[in-house]
Amino acid sequence: MKITFEELRHFLEVQFPQGASYGTLQKLGDGWAEMKLNVDEEHLRPGGTVAGPAMMGLADVTMYAALLSRIGLVPLAVTTNLNINFLRKPVAHAPIWARATMLKVGRTMGVGEVFVYSEGVEEPVAHSTMTYSIPPEK
Amino acid sequence: MKITFEELRHFLEVQFPQGASYGTLQKLGDGWAEMKLNVDEEHLRPGGTVAGPAMMGLADVTMYAALLSRIGLVPLAVTTNLNINFLRKPVAHAPIWARATMLKVGRTMGVGEVFVYSEGVEEPVAHSTMTYSIPPEK
Amino acid sequence: MKITFEELRHFLEVQFPQGASYGTLQKLGDGWAEMKLNVDEEHLRPGGTVAGPAMMGLADVTMYAALLSRIGLVPLAVTTNLNINFLRKPVAHAPIWARATMLKVGRTMGVGEVFVYSEGVEEPVAHSTMTYSIPPEK
Amino acid sequence: MKITFEELRHFLEVQFPQGASYGTLQKLGDGWAEMKLNVDEEHLRPGGTVAGPAMMGLADVTMYAALLSRIGLVPLAVTTNLNINFLRKPVAHAPIWARATMLKVGRTMGVGEVFVYSEGVEEPVAHSTMTYSIPPEK
């Protein structure tokens, strides 16, 4: 692993001025990461459930964490494609978790998948795949 | 058109307790909608640019608006699939605009596409397609 | 499981007049399926590798098989969305395998994911997610 | 435009040993292309309609043509992501057409969208977006 859990957690806090509104890092391995989002009013939508964008934001940042575990602290790695299927209605006020796993990390591109869960529920609420573009080293 | 601009703008304000953080409705037609997001600190990401989730949130709500122009004020229409390609780096502090157009509105499902722009720039910064599930009428 | 391996293999042979050009069923479980495609000239593309459409066709039919394991022999279940990431160059003349797993099977819709492999190679060559629409029972 | 219609039509015929089974080039412009597939038995599926993989194959090759109009005859440009929404049932024995338009052509990557139609029907039967990876020049 190119970075430690503490290094990445600190990096994410510095880079994202929004603080914990995208979620916080919980676990980190070689090519995978887990993050958690404490759902509050700003994350809800009509129907009393978690808004899609809150799940997409959490999925996106969790994939970013999984990618950085492999390539180190590269701020300018950016998402180029994201696909997400919303599978089940999340529990309205329970935290949501995301677990991202890299499927490939190449020289210029990383692809991975993310499962999103409501805390305490076994079946996933969403599943996403993403491509990140990795900037060339100077 | 099943609803007026004013009805939808009011509906969105009531339904989304987050206020303007997903964007505000600018124009509405039969099967299409335009929304605008005033980008501030909460929407930025490393690299001094607009965060992907801010663009995804705007795209998602704009498609919701375009769909409701056809089916009326159905709060429980929900996104089931979203795919987005990020094409160019948005201007950091310029507002972003989204224009959504429905490709199909069936009885149980609506599919459409959204272009996202930085204000004042002709080339799109992102392009998204989405599927919404329409709940059965009672 | 709603059907047996033999029933499904026979059903696929009857329904697809193209015979084995999409692949043949190898294994079937509750909510999953494996199929294999013997790659020949018609499946190749510039660069001496397996064409994307051959992998997409195999992935699509394998997901169909996985879905039918749950809902029975429903010919009119149709794909509504397919997303695929091509991860690595397949071996040109080796067979390709697909393994599909359902993530959700609802009343009107099934969502699943498929990994595609070159025979004998551990890392996947492609990963796909799909939504199938399930027609209402008469 | 980097190539002529005749150059590309000849290139596609040489590169794809399958002949016209993916479709034939009809029109070519700067950043766009149109292709047509004469549907026969090999392209059908249960329900008496055009198989998804036939539409995906046509969409994929049409995007390849649109990309090559911008970058010239680069055989090793390959699809890295494809997303497709199937919107309506195609007419079973009518030809299908695809029109691809590039949304961005960068140095290493091209992104575009494709509409697929049944001949003589105005509403599209499918809509696809794709990313092509462009190999570095030697």
C-alpha cells in the first residue's frame, strides 16, 4: 500500500473543505476502502429517504480513496465516468456505508466498483462502477 | 405540459430541504428543463474545480424536473440508473447549468439525457443519461 | 431455483437461432450463471483481439440466464440498460467466460453484474452491469 | 476531417472480417458518422425483435467511425466504456440506423453519443454513450 490510513484520512480532510458531508474514511486496504456517511437533513429527498446525490458523492469519494491506496496521494486524479444503479430504498436516518474495490489500476486509468449499504442491512442499496483518470507524473 | 414553471419551482423548494444547494429551476418546457447551480465552497474539490457530486446532483434534479413536466408532481419518481461522463474541467467559480431532455416517458419508466455547462462556455463539461422509475398510480 | 440447467440450456438453444454465437451455458445457480464463448474469426476486431460486441453479447445472455434462474422461462424479459467497462485486452484465440450474478430481482426489474474473463487468466477483461425489465404476468 | 468517406469505408471493410454484420458506413462528417445494419436472422432475439447485441455492435462501430473522422485511421483505438439505454422495441425486419456524434476528442480519449433508429421510425430505439481510448502516437 502506497499510503497509510492516517495519511489518507488527513489528506481527505484537508482536500475537501466540506468536511464530513461526503463521508469519513473507516477502513483502507490495498486497492479497497470503506467510508461512512452520517445521514442528516441535507442528505434526504422526497419520500423520506437518502438522496441519490448523497450516495453518489459517498461512492465517488470512497473509490477515490481505494485508488489512492494504490497510487499514493495524487490530488488531481479525477472521475471520468460514473455509472450507478439504485437497488433498494435506503433506511432514512441510518448511516450509509460504501465499500470500493479497484478492478484495474493502469498507468493512466483506474476502474473500480462500489457497493453502498444502509447500516445494519445486508442487501446493498446501490452499486456503482467508476473510471478515474490518473494524471501523468511530471 | 402537466405543470407550470411556478408550480414546479415551488414544489422543488418544498420537497428539497437543502434549498438551492442542488440548483434552482430556470426554464421548463414539455419534456425538458434547465437548472442553474451557483457554485460555492461546498461544491469544490481538489484541483480548484467543481466536484463531480455537485454536477451529478444538479443533473439528477434537472432530469427530475424534465420528467415532472410530463407526468405532473409525482414526488416518488426515483432515479434507478445514472451514467455520467465528465468531459472537461469546469470553471471553478462560475455557475453551472444543466439542460435535461426526456428521450422516452413510458408508463413505468422515463429515460433522458442531460448536458452540463459552465456559464459562458460553449462546450459541455459533463453529459449524463438517467432512468427514472415512475410509481404506479393508486 | 425456478428452472433446471437442462431446461434453460434447451430454452436458449431454441430461442436464439444464432446457435452458439452468443455463447453456451456452462453452470447455473440460484441468481447466477456462467457461459462460455468459443472465439472464432467472427468475434475478432482490429488489433487481433476479441471484439467488444462479442463480449457484450456474451455478458447480456449470461445475465439473462442468471435472471431466468430466479423468474423462470420468461422470453420477453429484455435489457433496458447495459454498462460495460473494458479492462484488459482479451487473449485473441482463447475462449471467453462470463459469470453473471443478480444484485436484485424485483417484481418488474432485475439488476446484476457480470465479469468476463479470458480462459486461463485470473484478472477480468471486462465488467458489466445490466438492468432487465420483467414483463407483468398475464 | 482527417479522412474521406471512401478511405474509412475501405478501412472498415478490411479491418472487420465479419463484413457487413456490424453495419456499413452511410455518411461521414467532422466528428459524426451514420451507419446502417440490414437486420437478418442472426440479429433477432426472443420476442421477434432485434437483439440488443446487434444494436450495441452497430453503435460501437458507428462511434469508432465518428472518432476516426477526427483522429485518422487509428486501428488500435478501443472502447473502454459503453453505456446503452434500450428505449423502444425495434421493428423486427427493418434495417437499423445509428448516428454517432463526438462530445469530446482529447489527446488520449474520445467521448460521444449514439442514437439508434429503426428505419422509417422517428423515435430512437436506443441511446448509447461511449468512451474510446486513443493510443499514444509513436
